[in-house]
Amino acid sequence: MEKINWLFIHGAGGSASTWRYLENEWDEPAQFINLGGRKEEPATDQQSVEAHAASLKPLLKPSSVVVGHSLGGLIALELARQKEVIGAVLIGSHFTLPVHEKALAKLEKGQYPEGLLLASFAAETPEELREEERKYISQVKSEQTYHDFLICDQYSNGKKALTELSVPILCLYGCEDKLIPPGAASALFSHHPEVKQTFIPGTGHYPMLEKPEAVREELLQFKSVLQKQGGYSL
């Protein structure tokens, strides 16, 4: 039987480092990718959620599961709609992710809003983790971070993509996530009643950093569901 392959997509202003704690304990076939404009690549504004999804299609296999955080969740929806995959996982994401105009204005000026970073984590999150993530955020070019958040704000096809999906979907939410739209869980369920939703206590917008073991267990449970449905090997 064919093994499940996992494609992990980070969020706005982030990089593959977002998955660092999960990756350290993940022994499944997987790719933890950087979106365009990271590392030594020049920043670009010629992007959209749809364009990111199209660029990642060659990485998919018939047994792929796409896992996306925040902006990555929007891209995962588009990938699942545009090309056949066996499942999709949204972490701290939704089918729409509007960004406050004041935050966008600061990002356009090259300033990462401190309030945005503080709001990204649960109250109990150690300050060391916030500082660590601040360091990784600073490694992404400011103009790239701005365009990441801009395409989050501009994406409007998520509801259509969600309703067109016929594959299993898992949504993982931080119980203290302040960055996804209010009522996101119920809205998602109303457009796709088969979606499985799990809330992870003590986490905000970054469950895979705040409680990586809990996220890992949820993904492995999702894998078991996919294995039973499709005959994929464990």
C-alpha cells in the first residue's frame, strides 16, 4: 500500500521554521517547504493564494495530505480544490482571513506590529517562545511579510473551495486564537458539515509551536482515519 505523504505550508511572514518543533518528532514522509521570497530569494508582490497553490502542485503526490497554518491553510484549501489530494489540515486558519487595515499599514511601512505578535500566543506561552519567534519573523524580508498578509486579506475564493472539497478535512484551533475571525468554527462547519474540528487548550495562533505534541497526536489520528478510508499504509 502507498504511504501517505505530508506537505506542510507555513503562514504569513513565516517560513518552514514554523514547524521546527513538530518536524523534530515527525517520522512520516514529509516536506516542510518555504514559500517564495524566503531565504535568498527576492521578495515579490506578484503573488496570490491561487498562485502559491499553483506553484506547489508539482510537489503533490496521489497520496498527499496538505497541512497549512494560517495563510498556509488558505493555500491548502486551494491545493485540495485544484488537484486531488487525500486530505487537508487547517491549523489556525479559515476560509477567509481578513487583516486589520492598521496592521496592513504598519506592515507596508516595514514594521511588524508588536500587538500582532503578542496576540498570536496564548497567555501562558513562555516569553522565551515569543522571543524565539520574533527572531524568525525578523529573518523574512519586511516587504515579503507585507505581501503575505495582503494576499490573506484579498483572498475571496475560500468558501467556494471549501464547499467543493470531498476529501476529509481536519481543522485545529487554538482555544485562545485571537487572529481568526469570530465564529470561524461554526461558519466552517455550516459550509462543510463533514469537517472535523479540534480545539487545543493553552494555545493561540501557533498550536504547533505552543503544544507540538498535541498537534502531532491530532495529525496521527487523522492519518488513521485516512488509512482506513483509502487503504494507505501506516
